[in-house]
Amino acid sequence: MDQGGNQALEQGILTEHGGSISVFANGNVDLGTSRIFTLRGGNIVIWSSTGDIAAGSSSKTVQSAPPTRVIIDPQSANVQTDLAGLATGGGIGVLTTVVGVPPGDVDLIAPVGVVDAGDAGIRSSGNLNIAATAVLNASNISVAGTSTGTPSAPAVSAPNIGGLSAASSAAGSSSSAAEAAAKAAKQTSGCRSAGTTAIHHQR
């Protein structure tokens, strides 16, 4: 499955009114500037047996925004705002476009390939599970739930305060010892000068 090249905004695989998406491929799954979205609930499963899974290079931001529709249920008089038109851009995403939609999960499996979030990114309103040899551009992955298979953030080591304190104490001790040695040397020099003067007067 290759959706490379310039794609129209309406192209891709989408479920606008709920429903899951399952993609099974032998080779690469490359979205290019297209997208795979569920907009009102549902999960996404993408499997590539021998290739990679790439979310593509399309922008995650809104590129065109048709007027928002207000839907009124004639039976219950419930009012809903239809925001499906705002889900433009590209990438792989389980998106929540209206209030009350249950979160959905994204599962990406490439047993011998890599998963590349690309510039388009991977978004999940629920959990994200990735099984691949490597995950690229993980900074473009956004998950509301838990994420497995993605690189963890590098740990930041806290400074060794104990070591700094020990070094400071050692430096202070060395400075005190130097001052004491200087005082002792000065006193010894003074005593020698006094002795010499006394002998001179006796002569």
C-alpha cells in the first residue's frame, strides 16, 4: 500500500461515523500525504509482514475547514456539533472529534520492519501498541492512554550533591592546612630573626 505523491485532502481511509480500520499488507504501508483516521470511535490495526509502516509527510494541522454543522435530533432535541470536517492533514490517528466518543486504540505491527511516525505523526485517543524493530520520529507520536513499544524519554541524572559537598569540604580543608602552614613558617622565621639580633648585641 503506497499513498505517496500529492493526495487530495479527502483521500485516505476514514471512518467518519464510527468503526474500526484494519490494514494487512505483505510489503510497506506508506501513507505519503494521505491518512488513516477514525473520527468517532473505533480502533486502527495496521500489519506489515515484510515491510515498514510509515505515517507519511503530510501536515498534522488543519488545512481546510468546512463550516461546522449543527445536528439536531428531532426525537430528543439533542444538539451535536459535527466537527468531522476539521480532521484534515495526514498520518495515522484515532481522533475524538465530538464529545462523548469512547477512546480507541492504535496497533502497529511490523515484525521485520520499522514504524516511522514521519512528519504527519501518529495520534491515539486511547492506547498505542507498536511491535517493530525500531520506531522513528517518536517525537511526533501523541497518545492519550498508555504507550508500549515506543522509545522512552532519556533519563536526566540529578547532580551528585554529595560529591559536590565532599569536594567542597576537601577544598576547604586544603585551604585551612595551607593557611596553618603559612602561619607556622612565618612564626619560625620571626624566631630566627630575634635570635640573630640577640647574638649581635652580646658581641
